[in-house]
Amino acid sequence: MKHLLKILDLEKEEILDLLNLADQLKYEQKNGIAHPHLAGKTLAMIFEKSSTRTRVSFEVGMFQLGGHPLFLSSNDLQIGRGEPTIDTARVLSRYCDGIMIRTFGQEEVEELAKYSQIPVINGLTDFAHPCQILADLLTIREYKGSFEGLKVCFIGDTNNMANSLIVGSLKLGMQFSLATPDKYQLHPEIAAFVADNPLFEQTSDVLAAASQADVVITDVWASMGDEGEAEQRKQDFAGFQINQAVMDVAKEDAIVLHCLPAHREEEITTEVFEKYADVIFDEAENRLHAQKAVLVKLMK
Ligand code: CP
Ligand code: NVA
């Protein structure tokens, strides 16, 4: 593994290795055992979109690993004034030991990786959110013990979260049910990945998708970059919500996940959000542990 650009690039064993390393690093951190695997190393973190969790967890993670994080907003970088990605990749490769980037197009991240001499980590694009999905898988395994025989239900937009979660869940052998309006079809690369996989189903029937699910998950109706469509999307996604009626048809011990930020009373009701807040904030915490595993794997 040279970079982390999308879950599609990872083998099942590579995903499990990262989760196991995350467990170990989490144990060390919780028990005050120093783990300075990246002493003397610097991570450049390029942000072209807003972030709370990704920025803070990468920054804190690098600190705990003995390294140094460098927050680079595209407003301040020459990238924001049109310097080509390829030159930014070549320059950062001379100073740093890894690059984390949050941006719009997946092509930009792929290009950065192509010209970079150092590992590149995708901190979210319009297409993928691999770091979040590793944290989600870690959380699912913590709560459910294993992935075997589980059904994951995602309700909402066919966005970066859905794309990455579908791939991660199917690679680990879980059943996946996607509830989305007919108008919102899968990205062609994801459609090709799920084609003929009997573990995958897509429907516009939310209750059918959630029926007997072990994990119920959603995300915002309008992602960063979709702001101009927010009003239309509110109409399109009305009803594509995690509420008590949905949880009533899921398994009794089902968990609810949300990558956050959450829009209460849109994709999830306040009632359900608060009922499952413990697991949702464990999931947020697991961003830290999962990403430290990625950093150690790629940069040590
Ligand atoms: N879940 C997530 O990526 O959160 P941020 O946008 O706050 O980084
Ligand atoms: N789908 C959301 C995820 C935010 C973490 C977005 O891209 O805005």
C-alpha cells in the first residue's frame, strides 16, 4: 500500500490489517503507552473544503505519533491561485513525508499521488471518504464483534460516504442495502463494482432497506459542493431519514452511524440521533485511531 486514495484500491486483507493496527494504537493511546512511530516526520494537510473531525484527528494523530502536522488551507496555498497540482506534489515531496488532501475532484487526488514521491491520503473528495469508512468499520467491529453475517443499510444520497461504505462493506462480506430516490443513481465505478453481487441491493423503499439491518447509517442530503442544490435535495430526499419507524424494522440491537456533521430532522431525527449518540461519537473518535493506523502504515 503506497497511498490511500479510495477503498476500491484496498484488498480485504489490507483493510483488516489497518483495523488491527488501529485497535493496537487505540489500546496504546488509552493506556498511556507512548507510540512515537513517526518521530521527526511531517504530514502536509491540504484543505480545499471545511473540516472539524478530519483536521483535528489528523493533527492530534500526528502529534501522538511524535510527528508534525502542517495545516495548509487552499486559500493560503498557491494552489488556490492556480499553481498546478503536479508542481505542488513535487514541492511537498521535497519537504514532507506524507500529504493528506481534502478536495473536490477525485482526479486531483489521483494526480497528486501520481506525481508525489511521498504517500498521499484522501481526506475526502466528492467521490470517496476512505478514512471515514475505516473508522466506521472499526466501530462496527467494536460493537458487533465481527463482520460476519451483518446487514448494513445506508439511507440517503449516493455520495462519497455511500460510495466508500458500499465498497468497504462488500469487500468484508457484509450484506448492503442502499435506500435512495430513483433519481439518484450510483456512480458508474460503484455500479460496476456491485454488479452481480448478491450481497448488494438498491431500493427507494426505506423500510425494506432497513428491515433486519444490523447497522443503519446516513449522511447529509447536500454534501459540500452541493449547496446550490440544497432546496431541490430537501424535496428529493424527504422521507429518506433515519427515524424511529426505521429503527423499529431494523434488528433490535442495531446500531446507528453518522459520519457527522448531522442535520437533525433532515436525514436523521433528533430522537434517534440522541438515542444512538454514544456509538456515533465513538465512531467520530475512531477517526483518530483508524487514521493513525493509515499514517503508520504509509509513513513509517
Ligand atoms: N466526518 C468528517 O469527515 O467530518 P469533517 O468534515 O468535520 O472532517
Ligand atoms: N458527504 C459529506 C460528508 C462530510 C463529512 C460531504 O461531502 O459534505
